[in-house]
Amino acid sequence: MQTFVNVFLGFFIFEFVGAAPITDTIIYDSEFYNIPFGELPHAFAFDENKQSDEVETEIGTELPSVIQESYSSAPSTEETEDEASTPKLIDGSSAQGSGVLGPQTQDDLPTCLLCTCLGTTVYCDDRELDAVPPLPKKTTYFYSRYNRIRKISRNDFANLNHLKRIDLTANFISEIHKDAFRRLPQLQELVLRDNRIRQLPELPSTLTFIDVSKNRLGRRGIPNEAFKNLDELQHLYITDNNLDHIPLPLPESLQALHLQNNNIQEMHEDTFCKMRDFTYVRRALEDIRLDGNPINLSKTPYAYMCLPRLPVGNLI
Ligand SMILES: *[C@@H]1O[C@H](CO)[C@@H](O)[C@H](O)[C@H]1NC(C)=O
């Protein structure tokens, strides 16, 4: 674990010194699938190893999870996922973690002892956290992946007016207060992948990137018109959630919609296009993934007329 921290921090500091924006450890663009595994950055390799361990435990394959996600059509079962991830978190923890955390205070100092603060980035991955720690007011990027956070309360992110990215991948979050993210004036990227979320909270209209894949949104977890007013939203990832419908309406700005491994059975001709306006073109939306759903895309041939590319899914 210590080796990872060093390797990661090396990568992290390199990024920081280079004044580049903090790069993501999960790469979503389709170009990624062509990159040979050995050429991936260290941080990415770490996350993948960790996830591929889980995949091995779950279904006995050595496919890395990204590849798993893109090619498998079998929905993963939630139960085995939980069993597999729990010991993983305990296993990867440091002994002194909870001792340093101690009682929560409003003071900024303990958070930056427990986590790593570099500039305005607070980096708390894999620290056995049970809750979001109090964050410095100027925090811009907050990473808290591989922890044990169960709940996001109303004031966890209160007054963090500079916050642009929240990444809470791989926690145990089942409850999010509906206003927890709403008053974050600069929030652009919200990553809640691999949790137990049943209900999406209110989302700020500044978001450009949302990933709530591998949660439990099911039939009712996404409120009506949840994404309607997100005028800047470009990437929306809701794979592996047992969704039974495509959330509508989708903002014009949307470029990528990933809905693999859900339970979507039908689509309407108006889902993406406008049946009454054949001149309408939805230019931005180039990447729609519906594979791993019990839907026959051949049944709605007119539903894709306005799109630059056909969705990926069953054309049988
Ligand atoms: C899918 O839809 C097409 C067009 O309606 C139909 O010809 C085909 O039999 C369907 N396939 C399945 C597996 O239902």
C-alpha cells in the first residue's frame, strides 16, 4: 500500500508541478480502449488492478473491469459485489488511519494531516473514512475513493464555492441529502461510481460530467427531468443500475450517454430525435451505449435519424 501511495504521489506531484489539470484515473473516451495496458499511467494501473481483483473474485475472469464493462452484457449482481469489495477496503488500509482522524473538528488542519492537500486539491483515497472530512474552504478538487462513506449529509459540502470536482468512487454511499450538491456554484464533475445510491439528489446546472454507474437507482432513483436543466452536461454515465428507462429529456449539450447493463426494454422514436421535425440534428451526441440491455434497437429505426452515429446495442 505504501508503495502505491509513493507511486501515486509521484504521479500526482508530477501532474501538479506540470500545472496540468488533475487527470482522471478512469478514462472514459472510446480511444482509451485501444491503449495497450502497459502504457497506462501508474495511478490508472493501480485502480485497474484493484478492480480486476474484484472482477476475478466475482466472476472468475481476468479481464480488467473496463474491458469487462465494455464487452460484457451480463448485469453484475449487487450481492457478490459487496462481498468482494468489503474485505478489499480493510485489506488496503493503514493501521493509524482512524487514529489520526480522531473526533471530527471544523479545523482544517486534521483533514490535511489525514489526507493529502496539494494546492487546492484534497486527496483522501483509501483512508478508511466513514464520512466526508471537513474541507478547506478553497478546495477545488476532492478525491475520496475507496473509503467507507455511507451517507452524504446536507452540509458536507456547504460553502465550498470553489469546488469543481467531487470523486467518491467505491464507497458505501446509500443516502445523499437532496440538497448536498445543489449550492455548489462551480461544480463540474461528480463521480459517484460504485456505491449503493438509490436516489439521485438535486444536481447543479454547472455539471459537465456525471458518473453514477454501478449503483442501485433502479426504476425510481432518477427524478423526472433530472438532467433537463443541465445545459452544460457532456458526459452522463449510468451503467449497471437496473434502470428500466432512458432518462428524459437529455440536454442538447450531451456528447456521451452510457447506459450499458441495465434493464431498458424499449425506446421511443422521440427519445433522441424529433419526429415532427426532420431537419433537427442532435449533433453533439456521438456516443450512446445501450449494450447489455434487453432492447432490440431494430424496432425503432427512425429513432436515430438525427444522430451522427448509431447507438451501440442489439440490432437483432
Ligand atoms: C428485432 O426487431 C426487428 C424489427 O422489428 C425484428 O425483425 C426482429 O425479429 C427483432 N428481433 C428479436 C430478437 O426480437
